[in-house]
Amino acid sequence: MLDDLKAIKSLDKSGMLELIYNFPDTGEKAADIARDSIRGLRFHNIMNVVITGLGGSAIGGDLIRMITQERSAIPIMVNRDYTLPAFVDEKTLVIASSYSGNTEETLAAYQEALKRKAKILAITTGGELKNKALADEVPVITIPAGMPPRAALGYSFFPILVALEEQGIIPRRHFKIEESIKLLKDARNQFHYDTPESENPAKLLARKLHGKLPVIYGVAGVTEVIAVRWKGQFNENSKHPAFFNVFPELNHNEIMGYEGDKDLLSRMEIVILRSPDEIDRIKKRIEITKALIENTVSGVTEIWPKGETPLERMLYLILFGDYVSAYLAILNQKDPTEIDFINSLKDRMKS
């Protein structure tokens, strides 16, 4: 089925696979838009950064937090709530990210940032957030509309990275954005739906996960947020339950679950997102964990990234996981773009 292009296109009605293929292009465009939008903008006396958003608009902030933690001179955190942390004040840079511009939690947090006299930058396609920001003379990075927020990761990630570089919060050009995008452009063809399953690692992994319960393991500070992204993409794109955890924390609790019901464990497929950036003690933990659990679960798969830098490796693993989630949707005979449950929940919240 994964090599039947007609069947794929009949299920992928809104072209999620093409949106995934275009991820490097949207990232490149997003970086250019951000540079043009905030050229010359300077905030002063910033002591911390809070990125506030939800869902697909927040995952970019999580990735920023993870990848910059060893390079940022000040704390960076992600806020997923109506309210802001108590420490937010005039020395805080609040980045309000909402793809639609109408996310109610983000709008509430934006208003609170104004009251506390925080420095604010908005990233959105439009909506109420852009209207408010323009009225309040808050700088806005306006990104293209028309995509599901989870497919617009390039627009929620790269503008924040550029903004932090422009403000001197992280070293300029340390993350080599252009080189990372080139790697994605080179890598994406191996995952494309034209590439047959026998030669396509994303299709092969989707096949392995079909009918199983995926559990995605990352490493704290290295691949933890990528594991969250994989889990969320399996939920939204594949309409498939999935769970995640991270080393070393899972060795202090979750590992005991593998002494549980054998029938249940036999349906679990473990995916471990690896990286050359792991420290030696983590590598040892992973090897011991694999030895302890591999005979109790359906299988254990390790995914190693391509790339020479942490940003290249991170983006490669994200692209890989996005493709797997779309192919798993096809195997589940689901439209990867449809999110009826989420839309129904939003409608009920309005009533």
C-alpha cells in the first residue's frame, strides 16, 4: 500500500506528504522573513526569554530551548498556559507564537505580558494576535498562512532562532542555518513517497509500527523534544496512540513497567532516537536498557541522525519522524491532515 501512489493520494487529500517534503523550503523562507522583519530591532537589558504558545506553535519553542541550552547566556523557557510565570517583568522578552493568531491561551498570555511591561515579539500569520500587536506597536514577524500548525514547524522554529541571534542571546551563525537546510534538502528524497518501501527507511519503520503501540525514547537535552514531536505527530497525523519518555529519567521509574503483562508488552514497539552528542554514561544506560527489555517487547529500533552539527541532526530526525507519521496514517487508512477531535473540542469550548 505504501508504494501505491494512487492509494496514498486518495487518503492524503490535503497533501500532508508534500508539506513534509517542503519543510526545508519553509524553513529557508522563514529565516529570510524573520531577518527582513526584525532587521535593526534591538531589545536591551533582557534577563530571560519566555516563548508562549500551544501545540504546533509551541514545539518550535521547545526545540529552541533544547538546542540553545548550552549556548544561551540567559534562561529560555516555554509557556503553554493562559498566564505567565511570576518572574516575567520588564527585563523579560516574551515571544508570543500563534500560527492562527487566535489561540486563546496565547492571546491571554500576550495581554499579561503587556501589563507586566515585558518586551514582546509576536510570530503569527495574522488573526487577533497580529491586530493587537500592531495596535500596541509590538514588532511582528508575519508568516504565511494556509498550513496545519504542526506542518508549519519551519515558521515556528527558525524565526525564533533568528530573533535570538539578532538580539545576541545566542552566538550569531553558531547554528549554521543554511547548512542545516541544505542537509534536509539532500535527505528528503530518501523518504519521499516515490521512493519504494524496500529503499525507504520511513516507510519501513511505519510498517513496523503499524498495529503496535509506539513508545518513543529520547535523551534529556539532546533528543527529548524530538521524541515529543514524534509522539505528537503519531497522534495528529497517524491517529495512533503513542507515548514518549527520556533517558535517564525513564531508568528510575518506567523501566519497572517492563515486568508487567506479557501480552500488553508484546504490542509495544520501542523507538530510541540516538545522537552522537550523547555522553558516555547515557550510551551505557541505553545499551543496558535495550538488553533488559528487548525480549519483552515487540521490537526495539534505534534511529541515528545524519549531520555534523546538533541542528542538522535534530532537523533530520524531525523530518524522518514526520514522514513515518504520514505513512502510518496511510496504513491506518486515515487522512494525515484531518483533526476532527481537536476541532470538535475547540467548538465545544466556544459554546
